Amino acid sequence: MTEIGAHKWRLMSFMTMMLMSFVFASMFASAERNVMTEDVSAVASYGDGDNDESKMEYFMKLTNYLFETDGSGYHHFWPEMKLGWKIVLGSIIGFCGAAFGSVGGVGGGGIFVPMLTLIIGFDPKSATAISKCMIMGAAASTVYYNLKLRHPTLDMPIIDYDLALLIQPMLMLGISIGVAFNVIFADWMVTILLIVLFIATSSKAFCRGVDTWKKETIMKKEAARRLETDGSQAEYKILPGGPTKPNRPKKEEVSVFENVCWKELALLVFVWIAFLALQLAKNYTSNCSTWYWVLNLSQIPISFGVSGYEAISLYRGSRIISSKGDSTNLTIGQLVLYLTCGVLAGMVGGLLGLGGGFIMGPLFLELGVPPQVSSATATFAMTFSSSMSVVEYYLLKRFPVPYALYFLLVATIAAFVGQHVCNIIRWSWNF
């Protein structure tokens, strides 16, 4: 009983933390910057003596520097769209990022944002918004390609719809929080967060790659040693990546109608439409009005309701993560971790213009999902979340439409090409 009570307490703490984060993010995002300036002025003017004026001047300069509260708010910088070396080089880098990102299921935001900022010349916040447009195009193209594909070893679609149903609503909620933080954070804050996140994720990915290389090197040496000592033909094989069921008739591709789980897909589409309706309705309300808060907070029961229903079903065993190849029920701790990571992936994606796959991909792999299914499912969930963030950024007028449409087209074509080339290589090498 004590352990069950502790799990319930952790779950309630997590829900309370997410609720408060959303409330504070919405509150800050809806506040006018001149109100913040007035509050700081009131604090700075507190006291007596000749230092009052210098105190106020100091606090005003500090606030203007940190939050850009100079009376005019945020100033975007959108370079003129004309053919030149910047567009050509940016298109090439964006094409490669979308192609490789679609294969790995990471979105490609880690390449898009620096490219848009350093080469094309956008400010960090506008680069974040356009990056989400590119991620949406790449994800949609990849999902279209994956809808006909099957699980590499099991008789099921390559997209795990139960796993997507667990993560996607929380990812949508995190996107709303992340976009709100993107509005209130200054450019230098977004830049520093991007640098820190890229260093951390790239270092972790590099260490994971080195570890895998060491394991495969050991397997090669062991196979060579056995061949020299006893002459046995110990063939080297790539490290296994998921459950296997040998001697199963395998279908590489089937029709979309046969491959899609329509009930789960309908529920995912319902969540997306509900969030879209709330965002559109909120656009016609005044900041901090009663309806503004009602519409903002209505996203919480939708996301927690759908993800909570799926989590309870997975805990009780009425539903399973079938791509793992077993029927093991998930524990409360695991479910809370996955839901938390879903919100965090959405927050980071909405704030920094990333896809969230760098969080979901490793999370799915730790769960025991094969790499192909992990990539396809993460990309499937990113399609919903990235499209919603594009809608929110469009309503906030955060990106130029011609640039966004051009780079969206580049990313869409690149993702399709990347998936096609990857499958050709896989079939030719019998992966």
C-alpha cells in the first residue's frame, strides 16, 4: 500500500507541476512588456534618498537588456528573399538535414535553426518558427512513405499507434507551452539554450555511437578468433534492434487501408482538431480575459484525458506496446516518465524549433522498440505537433510566408528522397 501511495503521490505531483508550468507560461506570454516595465519601475522607485533615480535607471537598463522591454517589444529580422549564394547554400544544407533527419526520426531542427540563423540571416525566433515549418514538411513526407511499410520482424505496421497515442497528446501540450516561452524569452536566451542543447545532445549521440562501435568491434574480433582457432564459420552480424519471429511470411509493403489502425488514428486526429480549434478561438479573444484563460486551460484536460486513458489501458494490460514483441505491462513509473518526456519534447520543440525526436527516439529505444519503428513512430507524432506549432507561430506572425513555403517544399522533397534511398540500400543489403 505504501508503494502504491508513493506512486500516486508522484503522479499527482507531476500533474500539478505540468499544470502550474502551463499557467505560468500562458500568463507570461499574454502579459504586455510595458506592464513588466511599469512593475520594475515601481520596484526600483522604492526607498528614499538621492539614489532613487539611479536605482530606477539601473533596473530599467537591466530589464531592457534581459527581456527587450524597450517599449516596442520584439523586433524580427527577415532578410529579403532573392536568389544568391545564401539561398543556394541554405537549401543544400536544409535538404541534407531533412533527408538524414527523416531517416533517423529526429526532425532535423538541430540543422535547420543554425542554417536559418547563420547563413540565411533570420533572427533566432523567426528561425525557430521556419524550422518548425520545415520539420512539418519533412515529417508529413516521411509519414506518407511509412504508411505502407510493415514492422521489420512482426506482423504489424511500422508505426506503433498505441505508443503514438500515449505520447502525442502530451507532445501537443508541450508545444503550446514551448511556443509561449518562445514569445517571452529574449533572443540571447533562445541562442544560449540552443547552444547548450546541441552540445548536450550531440555529445550523448557521439558517446552512444562510440559505444556501439566498440561492441561491434568486439563481435568482429570474436568472430575472427573463433575462425582462426577451430575453423567455425562465425559470421559477424549487426547488433539486433528488436524482437524477432523467424519463419514468418514477411510483407514489406501493404495498402494504406490495411496498414492503418483507424480507431487510434481518429483519436489522434481528434486531439489535433481540438487543439487547432482552441488556438483559433483564442486568437479572437483579448489577452488575460476570461475566455482566454478558459481556452488556454482547456488544452490540459484534452491531453491528459487521451494520454491518461491510453496509460491506464497499458498499465492494466488491455492494450500493449505490440512493437516490443511481448505483452509486458508498463509500470506506473515508466508511464509517468514517458508522459513527462512527451511534454518536455514538446516544450523544447516549440521553444527552440526542434522536432522532439532527439528525446522520443532514445526513449522508444530504451523501451525496447526497434530502431525502424522508433523512427517511424517519432516522426508520426512530430507531424501532429509540428503542424500545430506552425499554426501557432502563424497566428503570432512569426515568419514570412514565402520563405516558409519555399523551405517547407525543400524539406518535403528531401525527406521523401532520403526515405527512398534508405529503403533501396536496406533492400539491396537485406537489412
